[in-house]
Amino acid sequence: MPDVRTSTPAPARPSTDLTADPAASGAAAPPTAAELLDFARRTAADTELVASLPLDPEGRTWLRLDGPGGSEAWLIGWPPGTGTGWHDHGGSHGAFVTAAGELDEQSLAARLPTEGWKTLELADGVDRERRLPAGRGRAFGPHHVHEVLNASATEHAVSVHAYYPPLPLMRRYSRTGQTLRLEQAERPEEWM
């Protein structure tokens, strides 16, 4: 999450067993993608928390949250016209939900190799598009490659994201037509 401001972790308000530490609650299994999606939906519905995020017209802003079962979670503000660029989540599964405004997601319905390549030619038919207005979101597996955009020219968007395990890295890609190129791998210390 480069070029944005961060703040210290803040607890998400929904208080259920999903927000507790798994060791303290006796839960043995890490959170599933479906549980992360449920957490993101409940957190996105917390209007007071969503309204507490400072919004900046110049760049994305974020607030780190306490996610369920040791997951990494974020409340993210998206100025008009901003996006993430193509990326993956370093093998983590996750979920995100739009809390305010609307986001668009472009994703690939293909499992990419994680090592040993710099450029791939994508097959026809692998592109997927989703429009996610407030209250809508999605869960995804550990091999998900996508970009998220606030296509609005005038309105901010806000979303909640959760990942498990906490992001070990994010691989960034560029795309020209059907050609996907690995550009860099970012470690958490580069965006926290």
C-alpha cells in the first residue's frame, strides 16, 4: 500500500469471537476467507468507525484494525480516481467490502506461478470485473491477482480489507493488453 499515510492499529468495533486472538479463545483453526468476509462486512457496517477515517483528496489513507484470529485488517480511504494497480497478496487469502462509495475490481481467473517468471502472456477469457457498491464485497484465495479502483470522478470510497496470514509480501504487476509483467515484490516494512 505505497504512497499513503498509515496510523497505528485500532480495534474494529464488532465484538465477536472472530475478533479475539485464536490462542486466547481456544480456537485452533485460522480464519477462513468466509470468516474474513463476514468480519469485513460487519466492520464496514460500523458507520462511526468508517466516518473516523481521515480522507485526503491527494492519496489513499488507511487505518490498521485488529482482524479476526490474528489476521491483518485495514480500513482504506480511496480518493476519486485512485487505485491499487495489479497485485497479489503473497499467498494470503482475504476479503474486502466497500463501506462507502463504490469500488471496481478487475481480476484474473487464472492461477499464476509464484516464482520463476517475469512476463506472462494471459489467455483470452481470464479477465473478470466486479462493481462493488457500499455493503458489497468478496472473499478470495491465496493466488488472487487483481486491481481495485475508485472510478468515481467526484466521490471518495472507503473499504475494509482482511488477510490471513498477515501479508508476507505483495507482488506488483504491470499489464499491457494480455501481457502481465512482474515489476516488484514489496515487504510489509515498505508500506507500514
